[in-house]
Amino acid sequence: MLSKDFKGGDIVNIFGGTEFNLSQADIKGRVTLEVTTIFGGTKLIVPSHWEVNLS
């Protein structure tokens, strides 16, 4: 993801997986990314200065 104004989104995995690399993306304010995984996996890669909250 190379977006300079990433706004969030949804990731859905069913019997599969996703690797989502946000290390080159920029955000403004708070962003929500909803992830649903059933029988698979999701790997999120974010810049080290981002604060990530799981809920």
C-alpha cells in the first residue's frame, strides 16, 4: 500500500490469508481497519511509529 492518505477499510479471509504492508502508507488522524479471518491468517506490517490498538 503506497497511499499518502490511507483511510482504512476491511479485510476478509476465509480459508486463506493476507499480508498487508502499510510501511509506505501515511495516515491523518485515526484510521480503522476491520479484519475478519476464518480458517486463515492476516499479517499486518505497519511503521514502527504507529500506535496500533486491537479491539
